[in-house]
Amino acid sequence: MNERQQLLAKNAGLHRQEMFEAERWLWRHPQTGYTEWEANAYLIEKFEAAGYTLVRADQDPRFGPIPGFYTDIDTGRPGPSLCIMGELDALDIAGHPEAVNGMSHCCGHNCQAAGMLGLALAFKGPGALDGLSGRIRLMLVPAEEMIQLAYREELRKKGVIRYFGGKPEFMYRGYFDGIDISLMVHTESLGKDLDFLGFSGHNGCMSKVITYKGKSSHAGGAPHLGINAQYAAMLGLQAVNDLRETFLEKDFTRFHPIMKGVNCAVNIIPDEMVIESYVRGSSLEAMVRENGKINRALAGGALAMGAQVNLSDRPGYAPEMHDMQFSALCEEACRELVGEKRVDFPNALHPASSDFGDVCAVMPGMQFYCAGAEGAIHGTGWYITEPERAVMNAVVVQLMITDKLMSDDCARAKKIIREHVPQFASVKEYFETVDRLMLDVDALAFEEDGRVRVRLTNS
Ligand SMILES: [Zn+2]
Ligand SMILES: [Zn+2]
């Protein structure tokens, strides 16, 4: 750590108490995507008390009100803009012993958000910006977890949001305009021996709502008058399961449906079964290709039973491709902070998905994992056990990365930005591409003459 980085780390250390308090407060106030109003209000108050002027996503006259905000720190010297972000949302996981209203921070976003407060306070410290150039945007983003698809679709139809993920929604609103490079650190349970873990990227995903429609009737007395939507759904899922051996290893295809249940009783033939799922993949091309096969299989289940199936596909997250030069810079900072042996940056893809991928689709970006939790992520045994690692280490390493990027007239940031080859030339081009993933179709049409038409595309 050089002298400037030591000063920044010292600034952060002075606010250890506030950060750790924020981590606990946010843990006790978990809310799922686009409803994180408590965390939003709490952090707005803290940021404003620290002297920041915020651009708030709930006060943007052009769009519907959602949680989240950003603030800009200008060093006063020209240079590129770095965005550092933290996520606000919790998970829908009622089985967690510390769940509040069925929700819990089993992905550790409370640590990220507390860390953002730590960064904000550290950058206000004396001498913090001396020697740095360019601009730093600190951003709190809602709705990273792609869940509660029916609620998000409702928000979309009302025009409150256009995209289910918070980061693409922020991109659509222009909150990333002028940003040149982006950084995020995510909490994980990495055991005792590892402090930081960084992958070359993450899987992409698209979201699906699959609605099988049948006909209700008496389950004992007149099943011949009904059409069982649950059986149709089971056949459709079985057909997808039989497709799995055709998925290529390199594509990292994942299909993990949940049946949302039927709205009837045991003595009624179920007339509807709603399934939510993702199709994940390491490239957009793979996601589109495999999703086409999956939709065909799902339609097959309906056809077998004489049922209908409505397919509703939405853009999820782009495959997250990290900038490898930026990744090397982050790995260097991690090693300098905790030692070489406690850092692992394998050249491998992580099969989970994040809407940070959407950001990486249009600019150099890097997201990596920081230890400090225990238990399986997204599981009922997940706890934040070591805030010193989960929050403080994450804050200090992000300060070190900022220094590496923005000192020396932003020499290293400029080199990364100059040499980066984005997947899409612009945000506009990116959205034009993912918007084509949208699908709304009743897949089958039963003609009077006995023919059945199958439609797997928008008309
Ligand atoms: Zn998660
Ligand atoms: Zn997460």
C-alpha cells in the first residue's frame, strides 16, 4: 500500500463503527427488489448528513419512482469517470431464521450498501482526493435479484420500470451516461483461508414466466371434462429435462424452474399452473438458441394434454464479461492488502448471473467477491459473521483500486478504457439487442379441422 492508499484506508478506518452499524441496520431491514424503501431512506439520510448531493431515482420526473440514487465526487481535475456501486435488495427467503416479513439479506447486499457509506465517508476525509483525477460516482442500485417476476411485470406495465434488473433500468434512465469504467465488490462465504475471489465473468440470463392453461372439472366425478394444466406443466418440464444432454458444456446453460402452484383444491382438475424460470448461458447466442429449444419442449407438454401454454420471456442480465486488464489491477490491489495466498482470481466463468453484466456489456467493468459471510449464499444458513472482512476489507480494497485507477493523471484507468473492446458500441445498441428477447405468445392454436399450429415467436 502506498502512502495515499494508507491515508484513504485510515479515513475509512475512522468510520468503522458507522459502517458496521449500517451493515447490521440493513440486515434487520431486508426488502426485495424495487421495494427497498427502508434501506433507501436510511442511506439517503446518511449520505446527505455526510454532505453529499444526491440524484434520486424516486424523484426523477421522467420516470416512475423506484429506490436507489447516486452522487458524484469531482476531484477538480479532468479525467475519466469511475462508477462504484452497491446493491440494496434482499431475497424472498422466508425460511431464514432472521427473515423479516419473509425477506432476508442472504446475498449479503447489506454489506455492499454499508461499504458504499464507508467509501462516501472516506472520500470526505482530509486529503482524500489529493493526487486523484477524474470523477467518482457512488451508486446505490435496487433490484439485482431477478425475482418476483409477476410484480416486476406489473411495474413494467404501469410504466414505473422498463427493465426487471436495477442496473439495466438505471442504464435506461441514463444514470450511467458519462461513466467510463465500473467496479463492484460482492460478499461471499469463502472460508478462513481466502479473502478475495475473482472470476473472468458470470453467466447471463433471461427470465421466463410460463403459464399452462387447462380446464377445471370435478377431479373424481368428471376428470374427462377437464384439462389438467399441472400434468401439462410436468410433461413440459420433463421434456426440457430430456433436452439437458444436448446443452453444450461451454454454454453453461441453466434452466431451474419453480412451479408457483395451482389456484384450486384437491378435488378440482387444475386449470392453471404458473412456472417461473431463467435460461442462463455464457453468451447471448447460446441463451437464445437453447431458449428456443426449451420453449418448443414446453409447448410439447401442453400439446400432449390439449392444454394451452403462454410463454412470456423478458431480457434478464447480459453475460458478464470482465475486462481482464482491470481484473488484473483489482487482483493486484487484493494481493497488496491481504497477501498473495489469500487471493484467487481463476480464469473461469461463474455460472450465477448479475445485472452487473449489463454494465460490462457497454464499458470495462470488474466485480469480484470478498469474504466475511458463512453458509451457502441464497441459503437459510447464510450469515454475515465477520464485518471486518465483509465490509472493511471491501471498502479498503475499493479505495486502493480507485487510487490505482485515478492517480498519476488516471494513467491506468485511461489505458484500460482505451484498450477495452466493448460487446456493444452503445447503451442504445445493447437495449435494441436485448429487447428482441421479449416474447409474449400463446404457443398453440387448436384449429377446428384438427390441425394444431405451434407459434414460438411474436407475431
Ligand atoms: Zn444473489
Ligand atoms: Zn448478490
